[in-house]
Amino acid sequence: MTKLPILKGEEIVKLLQRLGFEIIRQKGSHIFLRHSDGRKTVVPVHKGQDIDRGLLRKIIRDVELSYQEFSELVQRQNRKR
């Protein structure tokens, strides 16, 4: 299995927005995102803190991507920087 990258909540939100997810609301530090096809997830955004790999796996499952697809998306994003 591909080793998941360490990401911050803000980075995950930006990646999901590139996939077509929209921020529908925010409650405290938790951002709720939804795609037009019905997929949805919640991403906690705490300044200066990384998202744990277990939570990242949950978010990836929520948005119905494979770990490989997600890793490729992150790599493409990092190349553009």
C-alpha cells in the first residue's frame, strides 16, 4: 500500500476543492465539504497541526478515492508549487 503523506487540514481542503468539492459550512474548526454527486466529508483545520493518517484514510474513504489516486493528486499538487 502507498504510504500516505502528512498534510495539514488547509491543504486537504484545497485538494478537495480542485476535485469539485464545495465548502457548505463551517462549525468551529471543522469544514464541511460536499460534491455535486452527493459525496461529503468533514476536515478539521487546526492551525499548525497535521492531520493524522487514520483521519486522512477516513476522509479518503468518504470522498470515494483510492489511496493511490489521492497520493497521485498530492504529488501533482506539489509539482505545481
